[in-house]
Amino acid sequence: MSMRTTLAIDDDVFAFVRAHAQRDHISMGEAVSRLVRQGIQAQSQSTVTLAKPSSKYALLPARAEVITSDHVRTLLDQEGI
């Protein structure tokens, strides 16, 4: 089932969707639907359900950033620890 609606989107998003639609020979509505579904999938895959930790330290979800000692030192300095 599809619904017809009007969206206000930024120019760069419009250009990206239009290029995606032209490349795949689909309508812009189909391109928007596909791209939004990809975003939903990526969001749901990054949400990790964690088991209750067995210690007082909670686990955090995986990040695309490597935390270095410098990061830790900077945060400790900012917190005054």
C-alpha cells in the first residue's frame, strides 16, 4: 500500500534522491521509500539489546570510533578528575 503526500526536503536531499531514482530507473517516491527503509534497517541493526550486566559497569553499544587514552585523559580533565 502506498500513500501520496507532499514533503518539504532540503535541496541536497532532493538532488540525492533524484540522482538515485534516475540511476535505478525508478520514481522519486520509490527512491525515497527505499532510502528511508535502508535508514530504518541501519538504525534497527545498530540498536543492540544488551543483557543485564553482571557487574556495576554497564556495557555501551559498539561505536564507529576508536577510544584512545587521549580521549580518556581529555574527558578526565574536563570532569576535573
